[in-house]
Amino acid sequence: MKKTMTKAVFILTLICGLITFICLMFSYILPLFLSHRYDMGVKNANTAGVIGGADGPTSVFVSGGSSFCWFAAAFAVLTLLGIIFLIINKKNNKD
């Protein structure tokens, strides 16, 4: 029972770590890379687009900053808690 719980915590910790990495990649590292690569400031960029025509309704699309940082923070905390649990569990199994 304890081994299956440890394996489940390990898998969930690994998944949370990957989600944290992906969130940080898309919210921080990728915009930073693009701003240096193409020499433009995309850190606080927002766009608005108007799509419409004579035969249909006009739509306005607004894009702003993403809230990936909250997801990254939540999954980072879960990853750290999983790592701490695995370390404590490993230490208790040695005794």
C-alpha cells in the first residue's frame, strides 16, 4: 500500500513539475526570448482586433496578459510538497 502511494505521489509530482515548467516557459521565458530575438518590447503588449464586414456582425477581440503565473505558482508549490514528502518518506524507510 505504501509503495503504491509513493509511486502515485512521484508521478503526480513529476506531472506538476512539468506543468510548472510549461507555464513558466510560455509566460516568462518565451516572451523574454522573443523580445531579445526580434528587438521589441513584448513584455506588456496588448492587441485589439476588429473583425467584421458588411454582411455580418462586427466582433472585437482583445488579448492581454495571461494568468499563467498563478498556475505556475500553484503547481510549483505542489511540486515542492511532493518532493518534500518523497524525501521524508525515503528517510523514514531507511530507519
